[in-house]
Amino acid sequence: MQLDITTIIIVITALVSIGGFSNQRIIDDLIFYPPMVSQRNQWYRFFSCGLIHADVAHLIFNMLSLYLFGRFVENSFTEIFQQNGKWIYLLMYVTALLVSLLPTYFKHKNNYSYRSLGASGAVSTVVFAGLMVAPGVEVGLFFIPPIIPGFIFGPLYLLITAWLDKAGRDNINHSAHLWGALYGIAFIIVAERLAGRDAISEFIEGVRYYMRAKGWTS
């Protein structure tokens, strides 16, 4: 049986994260620490920090989100981009680890007290790529039944995340969530354009289809 890329990412991330729970050296070596990037050129930290998590709840939250959306997005990419779909999906995920942290890096590159870890930025990219492909998918919160369509959830998420990032009242890297989500939207638009498709038109048609199906419009 051939494993999909989403499952492989989840397994690798879970194994490294679980190892880090009992080994601080793993955390120290892989965590995103901007001064180590700016002063020692340890650029790998943009990517390695996505393999570690703060605790079991953090790991489960990210990997469950990736599991719920990732396989759908990966399969959609296979339909859209055919034989290159899985590799384009992998490219999106890996580059999202970098892109989602760039604003954080420029803000904290000389901040010796700042550190960040987790795959949240890349997971946000996958989620929003999925919402672009299927804007009518109804989104809930894990075990809470789906309650609102993705095309409504998406803007609400972006607004709330931007506000939380600006408020800066917790230790969560909301900036990575925000820029990861925006990157997911941009990636699917550009990638589909290169494949001769119009992601924006398809998104709008998906919204219209959902609204007609719900009787919200004729």
C-alpha cells in the first residue's frame, strides 16, 4: 500500500515531536530561534521547527487539522496537476514552513528571548488551499459538527488571527497562522494559473453552487 504524502508528514512530525518531549536537546537544535538564523546562518530552523511541538495537545491539534484537510488537498492536487500533484502539494507544504515565518523572522531576528515551534503555519496553508478548492466545505472545530461554509470561515479566521497577532497577548505565533493562510490562497491561485486554470473563478462558482444548494439564492 502506498502512503500518501500527508500521512508521511504526520508520522515524521509525530515521531520527532514525541522525541522532543523528553529530550530538550532536540528542541534546542530544531526550534525557530531568529538570532541563530541571522547571526549563524542556521536557515534550516525555518523548516526544522515544524517537526517539533510544545506538548501533546499542540501536536494533536496540528496533526489532526493536517489529517482532516491534507489528504483532501493532496487528492485535489492530483486531480488538478495530475502526475505532478503530489510533488506540488509537498512543495507547498515545505515552502509554507519558510514563508509563514518570514514576517516573524524580520520582526524578531535580534530578539534573544523569542522562540517559535510547531507546524501551524504550514497547516494553515493546507487548510486555506483546501478552502480555495472547496469553498462550500462546512467547517467546525474537530468533534463539533460542521457549522459554517469555508468561504465564511476563512475571512473570519483571517480577521480574528490578524487581531490576535496585533494584540500580542499570548505566546502563540498568530503571525505564522495568518501568513500561512494567505500563502495557501496565493499558492493555489498561482499554481492553477500555471496549469491553465482560474482558481478565483472556480472559487466563486463553488460559492454560488453552495448558496444555490442551500436556497440562499436562485
